[in-house]
Amino acid sequence: MNRKKVFVGCVLVMFGIGVNSCDSINKVTSKVTNSFSKKAPVAQPQVVLKSNTLNGKWRLNYITGPRITFDGLYPNTKPFMVFDTSKLQVTGGTGCNNFTGTFQRQGDSIHFSPLATTMMNCTDGGQGESVFVGTLDKVSHYRISGDTLWFRFKKIEAMRFVRDTTTNH
């Protein structure tokens, strides 16, 4: 019988040590887990946000339609547009003549009034200018992504401009 008591005593002592050990392990594990779950501050990268405003000067770098290259269509001067959204006015150049007019917009819809243009003789015979003005007449929507402005009609992205930050309009 003494052996049984000694055996039971040993089992109880071992059980007590085991429970105590488990409790200590839980406390250590909890401390380690908590120290890893606390996130160290992460340095945020400096992000330069590009303006999503229509205001400013935009240079045409793509136009849909003609079977001639963009540079062939505008060999000397590329068309550009300058928007003043506070006055709903637009000015610019067709690649040959200067123009001025007004525009209306609501959401992503945009509509241009008939443009008043100068009447200079174009060295390319006016082909680039007529493509520019004709495409602009069809435009119904716009979108800005960073420094890129797209004009579209009938789900076709017809004209693409890039923001011109090199000059004062």
C-alpha cells in the first residue's frame, strides 16, 4: 500500500508541476504574441498626388481616326487646350490656328460650344486642324487619370492629352 500512496503522491506532484508549467508557458506565449501583434509604425512612402482638375494647359498626344501618323498630322505644332473651369472657358491651338470658346460639364459629360478660330493659312492644308476640330465636336465625355486627360464619344477614347506644366499658358 505504501507504494500506491507514493505512486499517487508522485502523480499528484507531477500533475501540479505540469499545471504550473502550462500556466507559465501560457503567460510567456501571451507576452510574446502580444509583443509581435503590436505593429511597429511603418514609414509611409511620400506620394505626390497628381491633380485631377481640368484647369490648366493640356497638350494633345493622340487622336483617333486619321490614317496618317500623329506627327504627320501635326508636323510643326501639336494642338493644345487651356481650361478655366471657373469661367467655363477654353482656349488653345489647333496645330495651326488659335481658338477660344466655352464648355459645359456635368459629372463626366462635357460639351464644347462652337469654337471661334483665327484664319491663318495652314502649311499642312488644314488637315490636322480639321481632324482636331471635327473630333472635338463629337466629344461627349472626359476623364482625368493623373496627368492624362481623355476625351471620348460612343465609348471610343478619341483624344488624349497630357498636362503641360512647362509653360505659363
